[in-house]
Amino acid sequence: MKRLKHFLWIIPVLLVAVVLTLALLTSRALDRDRTTHQTLPASIQVRSNDFGNLQEMPADFSCLGTGISPHIEWTSGPEGTRSYALIATDWDAPSPSFRLFAIPHWVLFNIPGEVMAIGRNASDTELTGLGVVVGTGMGGTEGYLPACPPLGQHQYQFRVYALDVDEIRPESNNRADVLAAIEGHVLAYGQL
């Protein structure tokens, strides 16, 4: 029993190490994300009828309200655009001042080239009927994951990518694999 007491100090040290490692990895991932997007043409305009750029999202789109997906629309991509992908991410989890991980809130891909809007409260069935593949967010859940910031006011990025292929085939339907699959196929992007 005495030996166990002498090793109890290890638990808080390990917890601190894990938290610091997560913070460092998230910071590096955010830096890579910024660097990647600086090399891409940002010619697509993304907007919503439900909120403006850098404006607060109404509660309807969060866990405090009904948790429905917002309306998102975009201008057409450049010549050669054959499909789109839409990825919504919160980089501020759990807090904007202490980022430990990114949360994917919505992953849609293989959006046909003629589709340039996702309606408010779009169901997965409706999206699938349009030919859109509904990817997985945090915890492997399909569809829109409502905003639910535990601490502070978070920024949610809704990015639309114009792709030069009709469809991508990621290893899985999660954010990381979809981003890997679109690499080399992005003609332009835009974000709200």
C-alpha cells in the first residue's frame, strides 16, 4: 500500500502531459490547415440565409435549440468543377483560449456539380437523394452535429471545396480521410 502512495503523483503528471500533447498537436494541425489553404484559390463565396460571416449562429443550429443544420449556399466553382465537398469544423474545443482538438460538425462530399446549396434542416435522406455522401463527424455520427461549445464563444468554419472529379472515395467518411481524398483535386474553396 505504501508503494502505491508513492506512485500516485504519476497520475496528475500523466494527465498534464496528455493535455499538453493534445494542445501541441492541435496547434500544429491548425498551422498545417492554414498553410494548405493559403495555397488554394479562395474564389468561392459561401453564405447562409441563417447567419452572416463572423456572426453568432442562432440557437436553432446548436444543442441549445433544435439542433437543425443551417442553410449553406455557394457561388459556382471555376471551370472544370465537377463536384463539391462541404466540411464544417470547430477548432476551438474545448475553449478558444485552450484548443485541444478540432471537432468535425458536418462532412458532405460528392455533392454534384450542379448543386450549390444545402437547405436548412436538410435530412441525410434528402441529401443522399441528391447524390451527396453524408460523412461522419465526432464520435462517428453521421450528419450534422449541432454546435455545442462547452466554454467560450467558438468559431465554426463552413468550407466548400470545388473538385475536378465527380466523386472521391476516401478510406472512411470522416473529416481526415475526406480531406486526404480531395488533396490534389481542389480547384478552389470558400468559407463562412
